[in-house]
Amino acid sequence: MANSAYRQVYILLHLLRHVPLNKQQLAKHFGVTERSIQRDISQLNALFDHEEVAYAAQYNQRTHAFELNSGESELNSAQVVVLVKILLASRALNADEAKALIANLVQTALPSERRVINRVIQNEVFNYLPLHHDRPLTGLVWQFSLIITRGQSVTLSYRSRNDKASQVVVAPKAILFSEHYFYLIAVAESGERFYRFDRIQDYKLRPEDGQPNGYAGRYPEGELRRYLPIMAAGPRVTVTFDFWGRPDAALDWLPTATLIDQDEPAGRVTVQATVYAEAFKAWLLSQGNMAHLLTPPDLVAEVSRTVLEMAALYQGTLVGRPHFDI
């Protein structure tokens, strides 16, 4: 005869798998009374309450069985499909990590609905195309999450976009995801910088040399994301530009954007936004001839120089290397 601890673990594991449990069948399976099974379930619910876990083993009058109820904290099948679709579109994780995470998400759905979910996502999962770096990142993101909350500093071994290796001492402050990539926001001697996780070759914790760098959970990631449609910094500036595309294309990409003028016959709107200069420049250039920067003058001059260099590059008249301002 299994003891009560074993029975309770058995019951919990089956409930977590969304297997309805009949009290009479459990009593027969373990060779105990139904009162013993009821006591096991009551003790499980007492544990949930004591540990403030949002679970409860509840009796379903329709099925005559106990089921695990986790209220609003449990993912439903529709939410699982949405999360899987977002994960697949991001391409942020390598194939092994992405498929493992998707499998775990699907397991949270009701068994009767998993087949439907798998049919909806199976083609995209099979044809999943990760980014070229193909590096595992989930462990690294978690390790830096711990480093940030502990206020520790690290020495990063980092490889830049020009494939230049370097070592830099930084105080990690926040982690953001944008445009396929995870970024570490950290403070170095030269100021605040962004480091792509897939370019981090290695890291070493710095020895404790006084006070920690401060709990980085206070870092205003939410505010930062309002100004960074693309993960590049630069000074924060207020820009105005004419735009000939759909207005929501600009408003969605630039959360601080507002329309300050509109010429419907010309199909043009004038937009004002507060942005980080380098990030905005990257977005503006991606719009081609559908956007014309008006202010500020120094950024207009910088964009104009880049556009002229692009023209010279395609015409074969560029002398020397292009300037890399982004």
C-alpha cells in the first residue's frame, strides 16, 4: 500500500497533466478508503493555500472527478496558439530551444485540445528557420537576469557586428527583446550600451569590490521601449518628418509619434516624435522614398550624407568606406 505522500504526489502529477481523477477509482487503485483519498486531496489544497499557489483540486459535478483549477493563471489553448505563433515569427531561438519551448507550451493545454493545436502549428514548426547565429540563448538570458537582480558587474567577451573581439567591464541593467534579437543593456565606462546576446562569447563575474551596482529592476525598460523601435541608441531627439505611407506604419513603430499635419490630396502626413537618433535613423532609411526628415537640422544633414553615400555606392562612384553611423 502506498503511503499518503506517494498518493498525493501521484494525484498532483495527474492533475497537472489535466487528467480527471475519480475518487472511487483512486481508492481502488491504492487499496484505501475514499475517505483517505479525500484527505489526500484536502491536504494538497491546504498546501496550495499555504504556499499561495493559484491551484485548487476541485470536484466537477458533470464528470464526477477532481480536476485542477488554476483560475486566470492557467494558459488556455487559444493563448498557447498565440504565444507559439509569436515565438515562431520572432525566429529568436535556435531550432532545438524553440521546439522544446513550443512542446512545453502545448503540454499546458488540455489533452483533448493538443491535437488541434499541433495541427495548427505543425507546418510552421517543421519549417522553422532560426537566425544564422544558431546559438542557444535561454540559459544565457536567465543567467543575466540573475546577475541584474543581484546588482553584479561582469567582464564581457564580445564580438561586434564588424567581427571585432573585445573585452569590456559592464554593469548589466536590463534585458530587452527587439527585432529578432535579445539585447543586454549595460553601463560601461563609455556610458550606456546595447549588447546582442548572440554576440556575447563569454562572461566572468567581477570580484566584489565594494557596493554592488544597484538593483537594476528599477531600470525604466518600459519607457526606453517607447523611444527604441530598433535597438540602437544615440541621443534622444524630437524629430518631424513627412510620411507618404499609411500613418499607422509610423505610429505603430514610433510609440511617441503624433500627427501634426495632414495633406489628404497628396497622401502625406507630418509626424512628430521623440526618439533615439540612431534607432530612428535606421527606421527612417528603411522607409525609402516614403519618408522625408524635416528636423532637427544636424540629423537631417547626417541622413542626407548617408543617402548620398548609398546613391554613390549603387552608382559605383563611392570613394573610400561608407560611414557607419547606425
